[in-house]
Amino acid sequence: MSIGHTLLGLLESGPRHGYDLKRAFDEHFGQDRPLHYGQVYSTMSRLLKNGLVEVEGIEPGDGPDRKRYAITDAGVTDVGRWLGRPEKPEPYLQSTLYTKVVLALLTGRSAEGLLDAQRSEHLRMMRGLTERKRGGDLADQLICDHALFHLEADLRWLELTAARLDQLAKAVGA
């Protein structure tokens, strides 16, 4: 996720202080990974330097002065371009899990045991996500669905790999 583009998109509804941006980000996108204040301000500094935002006002506060940021026309154009560009699908062609399976075979360890343990971990996570989805709002349900679909694909791969372990062991010379 592009933090800069996300903050720019949040600014399109109107100028905001950094803490307002953090709160809006966390509410909509930060369920599992809230944004740190330092990340907000370093990102806003970069966006300011690149001419994508401007400081609309500065207000004194208990600590440092509070800046209110507004998106520029260049920022609106940049967000529009980013939103219109499809994300590159990530096929995970060289996954850590595949590497572990091959190394288990090469070193005489149990690749079946590794796959069983991974399957159990995937199922544990899926149960947790399913429970979270039941109690979540629509946004949380969609986030959980996305993760569940990826985990289901991983489980299919685990099953296929387990069925082909003998072939893989021969192919890698174990």
C-alpha cells in the first residue's frame, strides 16, 4: 500500500492536521497495522517537498505548531493516476515455503511434517479470520475475505505439494 497516495486521497475531502490524517488512515485501513505518527509526518514532509500538498495553516498548540495540510492540483492528479493504474499481481514464484520444502528434502528432514505444520498454521489463521469476519463491519469482512482467499490458495498448494513430494524429492536429487 502506498501510504503517500492514501494520505493524499484522504486529503481530497478537505484539509487536515497530521493527527486527523493518522486517525482517518487507522479507521479505514489500519485495522492490523496502525500508522505511526512519525510515518505520517515524514510522508507529509516528502509530499510537501514534491509539491503534492501545501500547508494551508499553522496553529499553535501545546507542543509544536500544528500544520494543516491541503492537497494541491498536482496531488489530485497524482492520486488519480495511482488509482487508475492496476496493481501488479504478485505470483510468489520464489516463496519461503517452497524453499523450506526443498531444503527439508535436501537435508533429509521431513517435508511432510513441514507441510502438515504449515497446513495447521494456515487453518488456525483461517479460523481466527473467520471469527473476526463474523463480528466485523463490511470493511473488516472484505479485508478478511481477501486474506481468506489467499490462505485457501496456499492450502491448495500445500495439498498439491504433499501429493507430489516423491516427484519433487527425485527432481531435487534428495
